[in-house]
Amino acid sequence: MKKKQRKQKQKKQQSPRRLDVTPEALQQLVDCAKDLLPQQQFELLSAITESILFLRTAYEQKRISERNLLRMMFGPFTESARVVLQEEKEREEEKKRDKKEKPRGHGRNGVEDYPGARRQKVPHTEMKAGQQCPECLRGTLYQFRGEEPAVLVRFTASIPVDATVYEIERLRCSACQKIYSAPLPAEAQKPKYDETVGAMIGVLRYGAGLPMNRIETLQQDFGIPLASSTQWAIVDRMAEVISPAYEELARLGAQGEVIHNDDTSMKILALCKIRQQQKQEPDEEDEPESSKKNPRTGCFTSGFVCLTDARRIALFFTGEHHAGENMEALLQKRKEDLPPPIQMCDGLSRNLPKSFQTILGNCVCHGRRHFVDVFEDFPEECRFVIETLKEVFKNEDIALQANMTPAERLLFHQSQSKPWMDKLNKWLDEQFEQKKVEPNSGLGKAISYMRKHWEPLTLFLKIENAPLHNNIAERALKMAVLHRKNSMFFKTFRGAYVGDALMSLVHTCRLSNVNPFEYLVALQLHHEQLKANSQQWMPWNYRATIDEAARASPTM
């Protein structure tokens, strides 16, 4: 025991004392020693100082890389100011709020939260309106119209894809041996796999990220096998039928006033095979070195959320083209008489189209994230930035809750948020002008990012409808990330197209508060009308189209 304590004591004595020193303090030390030390010793001290700064920068980058690796492996952690700054006051206030008596029924969904549930009326079996009251024998019963009807919710479960086996009775004549089969009911005369099967598989596969082999296992457990190859054939046929709706979404999205875009890495096995074959092919000797182009190695899924006429349209495109090139292809469908759209993205240059003009806005959350990553190394400086941006985001929440018009929102931000952003801009400039921060440090790079992109970061202070962040596109891309997490890749280019089409339709339905399963079923049932006029079969107007067609059809 004493030997162990002795080793621990020696270890403590050997460990150096940590001293947080700024680059400016080290530089002042070197300047003071210049006249006191001989030239050789001064050069040695300067080299040691530069090494310390280099090692400190490398250590910061290592910690940032470790955090990014953990974020990739286990998902992003919360970046809220309450968690990052660990403010005791806010935690105490939250505890006080939790201790307050919660309202009755808190945490439960009301009956209005079940629009897809079946409705069944439960009438009285022994009494009805107009009868005499059996209790007082004086009054008359009438239909009670209370503020809230008496309701009861009960849940049942079923497998994703069900099946019915029709056992057809057959009779045979004893004389002529002719066989007479029973006539099939109307529901048995439909195709083997009706429209609901493709819609269910599409929502599970591309809306919930459930791979087809897992659906196959689930179906097998319930005694209704459905092979993954069969599932793909069903979904592929459905995608061909509903493709006009996907193309129309892309056309409408190109007309958007605000277009959010971002991308994430993806893999298509067919593309990987083509690139591998290209690497193995020998280069032509006669071809000059300057004409040889470096082959692309990346593959992306680009996500777009287009805001137009109070509509939110989600679009996905997967392939070797990055977000900027896909943005350019999308804007080719834009009407020439429309003004340039507001484009919201992060600061990567590959997000920008080359041939089309856009009004560029950058995501403030991305700029803030650089300071969150280095908060442990520079707590005081990062605290100032995070607390300043916290006030700006509070103003954005106030504008949303008050349902301000674009003009009112712009004036509100100019009066309430601009002073905070001007204060932040002045602070950022002072850090470099007064040499308070080493430019190559983690904090220096975070400051450089915000200074470089300051104009697009503050677009919301200059133009109506300019968004503050790109979170809506980040959330949309979670569908592609979920697919990559569970399935890792697309096998073919056709599979990538099918995935893009269904993810676009499903997520647009969610943004429009529409049931994606019912929408996909309706598109298949009315595929001829969809092909003739796809504009009337968007998630936000297809029900009205169906109702109008029902009213126009002659009654029997």
C-alpha cells in the first residue's frame, strides 16, 4: 500500500504544472529577452516559443478532431447555450419550472392528434333522445353537446403487409368431368400486390430507413413471407408510376423564393465499380498530361428545401454531383422572369452554382458551431460569442411566435438584432487587430470563418424572408443519413433515383402535414390523371382534386 502511494506521489511530482498563456504573452517574453540574452540563447528561446505555439495549435486541432469523430460515431450533441455554457441560473429556473404542478393530462395526446384513427360511434342501446329521464321521471333526454365529447382511444397492431388466402370451392361433374369453380369476390380480382403494398414498403424503406431485408425478416416472423427482391420489384414499379409527381416537385421547387441546400456523403456501388474500372484502364500515351482530368472520387446526396407560396418542398438528388452542381441543374427549371432566389447554405464553396445568380445567405449556426468546438480551450472568448448570438436567436423566436410579416420581421431584426451583431463584428475585428488571438489556433480559425462570411451571415438584417440558419435542410438530410446508416449504399443508379423520388415525396408530405402512405396510394390509383396533369396531384392539393372529381362524376 505504501509502495503504491509512493508511486502516485512521484507521478504527481513529475507531472508539469499547466500554465495557460496567450501567444501575446509569449511574444512579450521573447521581446524582453532579446536585449538580455546572447544571440544564440535568444534564438533558442524563440525556437522553443514557436514550438510551444505549434504544439498548442496541434493539441487544439486534435481535440476538435476527436469531437468530430465522436459526433460522427454517436450523433451530434446538443449545442444549446444552456448546455454549452452550463449556466447554473438557467438550470435552477428549469428545476423550479419542473416542480410546478403540471396541468391535468400533461404529456398525453388529445383525440385531435389521431387523424388517421378509425372513428366508431357508440350509441345508447336502451335509451335515445326524446325519451323520459329514467332517474327523475320529469325531464326529457336530448343530445348532449358538451365542450368535449366523451372519447376513448384503444390501440391494436397489425403487420406491415397482410395477405388473404382465398380457398376457392370447385365442383366436378361425375359424368362429363367438367370442373366448376366458385366465382371470385370483387376484392380477390385485384392484382396480387395492390397499391397499398408498394406505398407501405416505400414509407418503411425510404421514410423510416428500414432496410428491405429487415422487412423480409419481419414478414417471415408473421408467416407472410415477402422477399426483398419482390419488395424492390414492387417499389420500382410504383416509382415509375409516380415519377411525374417527383418531376413536378422539382419544377415547383425551382421557382422557390428561398432555397435551402446542403449535401452529405453517399455511396452507389455501380458508380464505385465504374471508377474502379477506370483506374485499371491504362492511360493513352498520346494524350497530353495537361488534358488528363482527375477523376472524381466523391458521391453525395444533396438535400433541398424550397419555400414557395407558403409551401415547403423537399428534394433529394444522389450521384457524383455535389450540392452546387445539383443547385445549378435545379435552377435551369426556373422561370426567366423570376428574380434570383435567396440561397441558404453553409460556407462551403461547393454549395454554390456557377452559372446562376443567387442571393447568398450563410447559416449562423454553422459559424456558431466553430466556437462551440473550441469552447473548452477558449471558454471566455467563446462564451461572449455564444451569449451574443443567443440574443439574436431569441429575437428570431419572438418573430416566429408573433407571426410577423416578412417586412415586420426585417424591421424587428434591424432594431433588436443588429446592435448585437455589430457588437460581435467589432469584437471579432479587435481579436486580430490587437493580436489577442493566434490566427492559426482553433479560436483564430473560428473568428476567420465568421469574418470571411460576415456579409452572407448577416443577410437576415438586409433582405426580407432571408433565413437565419439552415436547420431545415439539415433536418431533411437526416433521411439520407438514416438510409446510409442502415443500408450503407445504393446498389444501382436506378435504386438511387427511386430513393430520391420517394424520400422527396415522403418528406414533402411531412412538411405539409399529409399522410405519406395515403398520398402514395392515391398517386397509384389515379396514375392516369397524374400523368395528364401532375400539378393537381401535389401533397397539398391532391385531396381537393379527388373530391372535385367525385362531385363531377354522375351519381348512380
